[in-house]
Amino acid sequence: MSILVVGSVAFDSVKTPFGEAKEILGGSASYFSIAASFFSPVNLVAVVGEDFGDQYLDLFKSFSVDTGGLKRVPGRTFRWAGEYGFALNEAKTLETQLNVFENFLPEIPERYRNSEYVFLGNIDPVLQREVLRQVNKPRFVACDTMNYWIQSKLDELKKTIEFVDILIINDAEARMLTNEPNLTKAARRIRSWGPKTLVVKKGEYGVAMFMDGSIFGAPAFPLEEVFDPTGAGDSFAGGFVGYLAKAGSLDEQTIRKAVIFGSVMASFNVEDFSLNRLKRLQPSEIQQRYREFKNLTHFEVDASF
Amino acid sequence: MSILVVGSVAFDSVKTPFGEAKEILGGSASYFSIAASFFSPVNLVAVVGEDFGDQYLDLFKSFSVDTGGLKRVPGRTFRWAGEYGFALNEAKTLETQLNVFENFLPEIPERYRNSEYVFLGNIDPVLQREVLRQVNKPRFVACDTMNYWIQSKLDELKKTIEFVDILIINDAEARMLTNEPNLTKAARRIRSWGPKTLVVKKGEYGVAMFMDGSIFGAPAFPLEEVFDPTGAGDSFAGGFVGYLAKAGSLDEQTIRKAVIFGSVMASFNVEDFSLNRLKRLQPSEIQQRYREFKNLTHFEVDASF
């Protein structure tokens, strides 16, 4: 089933201890789309400037990403510059130029409006609701956000969250959103606002998923070479929603598998700059790493001692 | 099989956002011993002062902890005072009084010298080697340490580590020990110094275990009420080594189960001050939580999509 994603498409300039790259394709919707496309076709809604070359459109198209909703308007594409220290755990933003993204008003093309799976990337919560207004009763809505919206538009964000089935945020955001340091308590509170399921991304510490009567914990894949963490969370969301749309089921075991497929996509994405690793990724590698995740976490059931 | 543990026995004064307790039984060897005793008999070697009342000896004895190696000498027992902030992730040390612990020279009683399982608690690495000199070829040696020894006695610590089968430290210590932020690389380096297996405790983020050709990752048990984190790492080590001694095997699946039993003991320990939760813990609760850990981490094997 097709997935509708609305978010940012950007040019990033990234510096890590291992190298530097300027003006490379980035943005939440780019990472999400390419990662999700390994599982299901994707309909992309975003805005770019006149400097966004056809080669990028061709890239999306080659990954079954429909770019009919990717508007090219006068002006420059959104740009972000950031730097990671030795520990690679947090990006220091050096520069943000919103450019054409500043006046982004998502318009969902007619043929996208029946998408059954919707992912609201990290944009203004008012616009996220505007997207939901334009679609026809999707089966499933997942949503991301960030500290900026939690601090500046908390009430709007809470209104959006009401309509979301699965909220996908990181642990610092979950704590900030609730002013509660205990993640399990924070999760309970967020779920009381609407989302049946909360997925909390913890970077190198993996993922925790909270749903009715059950919690699922998965470690991150242990990598010796993390080259560039940019886009890890969005690749996770892409693998997660992509697998759910492919599987066509929303039962607990399917959602748990989706968490692992999301983790697999994130683990590949951080192995190179931009979408470079995903561009050369093979489905057999995804399946292989999924099995490695199983081996990573397996222990015997017998509880006697 | 019996376990020999050498470490500290202390009186702690602890303040958390949920309460305060003064002069309560603590110390790495206390937490280790009581946690391990649920699985195997423990021989305790430590030093206390004249102020260490018989009621504490009785407590140890009631848990099959042999206190023949717990020396009571003139002076006061080791004291530690610490405080935890709202996030409970790190103790702020308010006061340390080494007292009789300052001149601790471990003497292993004759009847402990054939202990097959040895746990070297967090003491001077020179003394840890002195313990090993006094025992007769144990089947298995596990060892803890802390940032203080990494900074002040790195060479001595590396000499000790050479003789250790399983090193059990936290993630900050693993990074500090190797000056390497990537945990997987740090683990490879530490294992090249001697220990076949490295267990890295990550607090609320669980445990990673590194051994030949395999990594095991386990989340921490998600608790809504963490009352006092003091002793979590030592309770983990107690459950871990305790289960290994009970199982009598050191194959990979047994060690993975030991990680889970260690995590179970740590998760109970943080539910109350001092050893209060472990004192009222039932074996059936341990088995129940082990099964909950299985449910927490389970996902289906099939990697197709």
C-alpha cells in the first residue's frame, strides 16, 4: 500500500570526525522516502527551490518515490549545516536557512488523498493537521516532531497528536513533551493524549515502543563505523512505516517487526553520508541484518534457576 | 558452586527525589552478595569497623552469605553519602570516608581458596591481583572497576584485567579505559587485553555483552518507579555471576541468560533503598520478571518483507 509522506527536502552540509560533505541531499522526507521505498511505494509532498536539479528527482523516481507532490518554486532549497563531535551523539547546528521551506503550505495532490498510510514528518504541527484535513480517512497516521515545536507550539502539537496512531520521537523529546524524566511514565502520559502507540528512538541505545499492556525494547545495531548519524531517525521511520504498509497489518507482532526493520534501515543509513548507503543497499542485506538483530537479542525462554 | 567476592561493605547516606535514608547498609560486596545468594552460596571478604552491628552479620548469614572473611577491625566502617537528581541517572557524591577500608588488605580464608567462581569488586587493582594470588586456580574470574582506578592506576588495572575472564564495567568506563567513543571498538580493544567476555552496563539503557564473534544486547527493565539506583550495577553483577555459578556452564547461551538474571536483580534492587527490596524478594518474582524480559524483547524471526 502507498505511503504519503510530508516533510522537508534539503541540502545539508555535514562535518563529522571522518569527513566533510557540502550541499548533499538531505531532509526528513528524503531519508524517510528512500528508506520506506524498499518496502512500499511512497508519495512525497515537500517543497524545493529552483536550485534542486533533475538528478534528485530522477533518484527519487528510481526508488518508486512519486514526486508529483514535490513542488519546485522560485527561490533556494532549505539548507542545514551541522557538525558532529567525536562521540557522534549530537549534531551541533551551524546554520539553518529555511529558504523556500519557510512558506511551505502542503498541498496533497488528488491522487495521493486516498493513501492509507500517512507519515507526518517534522514540520509545524498546524501544517501537520492541515495535511490530515486534506486526506480521506487514512488507515494509519504516524508522526514525528522536534524540540523546536515542543517549545514554541506545544498546544498545537498536542492537538495534532490527538489524531495520530503512532508517535515516533526521541527520548529527549518524550521527556520534554511531558516534563517527566521517567520514560515509562512519560510514555503513559503521551499515550493518554491520543496515540495508541509511542515509539521512542534512543540513538545508539536503540528503541522502546509503548502500547496497550506491553513494552518492546530493541537495542541499536552495534556498528564499529558510524560515519554520519544524519537521517538515522528518519530512516528508522521510513523502514518502520514502510514495513507496516507492506505487511498491511497493525497487530503487535507486526509492529514489533517494523521496529526492527526501522532499526535495520537506520543502521545502514549511518554508514555513509547523505543517502549514499541506502542508494547501494540490496534487499538481501536488509534481510541479513534483520537476522543479525535476532541473534543480537536472543536468549533462552526457560526462567528456572 | 560457591562464589568468592571481595569488595566494600559500607554505610551509605542517600538522598533521592523520593526520600532520604541515613547510614544504611551498602557497598559493592553487600549488594553483590545478597543478589548472588539467590542463586549460589557466597563467601564474602571485606572489612568493617567496630560500629558494624551483629544484625548485619545475621542478615548476610540468613542469605547463605558466609561472613568468615568479613573482618571487623578497630575504627569506623567505610561511609559514602550521595544524592540523585530528578533524572536519577548519576549520583553526586557528597562525602566519602574510607575509614577502615583505607587500609584494607584482603586475606582469603583457607576454606575460600578453592572457590571456583571469583568476583573482584571495585577495589585497588593491585589488591584485586593479590586476591587472585591467594586463590587456587578458579574456574572463572569476573571483575569490576571504576573511573578512579582508570585515572590513577591504569597500568596496574590493565595487569589485573589480563587475568580476568569477564570484565563487568559501565559504558563511560569502557570509553575512558580505551579513549574510544565507539563502544564496539572499545570492547574489541579491551577484549584484546585478556577478558574473553566484556559486559557493559548502560544503566537505564540496559546491557551489551561482547564475546568472540557475537554481541548480545538487552534493554533494562522499564520501571515506572525507580526509587534509588544505588547498587544497581553490583546487584547486576551478583545476579550475573550467581546464575553462572548455579548453572555451572560458561557457554554463550548460559552467559546470555546470566545477563538477563543480572538485569532482573538490578531492576528489583532499585525499587527501594539499600537492600530492602532484595531482602523481601521471592524466587518466584525473579522467574516472573525473567519471563517479562523475554516478552519485552521478543520479535518474530522471519526476515522476509
